[in-house]
Amino acid sequence: QVQLVESGGGLVQAGGSLRLSCAASGRTFSSYVMGWFRQAPGKGRAFLSSINWSGDNTYYADSVKGRFTISRDNAKNMVYLQMNSLKPEDTAVYYCAATDLWRFSGWSERNFGSWGQGTQVTVSS
């Protein structure tokens, strides 16, 4: 099992940027596919992005493609989400998650077995 802790959330103006971090501990980090999700008030948890074990394959939801970038540093047991051109509708709690298996499409929360506690991102207009 892997333990995940997100950080880097906060309040930012529309058009601004934030970089979220997720620190992993426990089982060997490089054996996990990592993902980022978010949950806005009153809505379900939405998939944003995933990255494979080595970092050379990534996948993005259409809603964030071109604005968000996922990356990982296996030496530091970290995964990141760089968020640019933020919009008020990006306001949500952001979660990182881990799974053993890579998919080429159809990502959802049921694909992931380990979750962090979340970090709040608020984008003001």
C-alpha cells in the first residue's frame, strides 16, 4: 500500500498558475501509475490526468488538456500537477491517486485504489 499526501493548493486569481505536489511513501513509488482528480462542491470526483510508471506516457481529460501538466520524480517519490490559465470552474478539492495498471483510455476513480486526503484549490474571478 502507498500513502499519499497532497500539497500546494490555495487561492489564485483567474489566469494564474499553481503547482500541486503529491508525496508518496510506502511501497516502491515507481511501481505505481499515478493520477490526479478533483471534486467540486456538489459534484462527483472527476479524472484529470494520469502518468505511467516511468513518466513517458501521460493522459489528460479534455477539460484540462493544454493547461495542466502532470509529471513525476521517482527519485523523490513525488508526482506533480502544474496548472496554468486557471479558471473559476477549476475550483475544487484536488486529489492524487495511485494504481498498478496503465490504461490508454477510460480513466475513472474506480481504477485507483490509493488516495490522498486532498488539497483545496480556489480560483477567484
